[in-house]
Amino acid sequence: MNDVLPPEKAYFRISEVSRILGVEPSVLRYWESEFKSVRPVRTKADQRLYRRQDVQELMTIKTLLYEEFFTIKGAKRQLLLRKRGREAQAGETDTARKLAEIKTGLTQLREWLKE
């Protein structure tokens, strides 16, 4: 499997994604119906164009199903847990930054009051 996507490409046709992941296009269409996080855009001719984030999500789905042996239901749950973990981690980073700003402000205020 090719884990590296061409950097110059923003969109991929289903045949390209199929080749990158090493699965049949019908498998991709099935995963698309099961995993709502994969939403390719459609052309006027109704062809699927997968964005980079869709392809990366499909790579994760394939890993969960084929290498970690999750069921579809289990893979959905795992993706949700990972998403929540990333959101929580981002929230913790924001909180830490805000606390650092408050600490700096209080330290400056204390120094000012000492004068």
C-alpha cells in the first residue's frame, strides 16, 4: 500500500484511490455508505472525486478493518474515539495556552504592585 499521496493532487478519482489502497472500487463505495466521514464530491457527470482527507480517512479505515481486525461497527466506534481524543487534545492545548497567558499577566501585575 502506498501511504504517501502525491503532494500536488487535491482530488483523486475512485480508480486512483482503489490503486493507492489496494482494494476494489466496490469496497470504497461500500465504505463510503458505512462511514459518514468519507464524503467525496461529485462531478456533473456524477463521478466521485475524493479529497486528500477522504483518502487519508479511507487509509485509516482500511487499517482498522484489515490490520487491526475491527468490525465495521467497531471501526466506526474507534474513529469516533480518535476524533474525540483529537478534539480533547486541542481543547487542552487551548486551555494550557490561556492559563500561561493568565500566569504571565498575574506575574506582571505582581511585579507592578511591588514597585
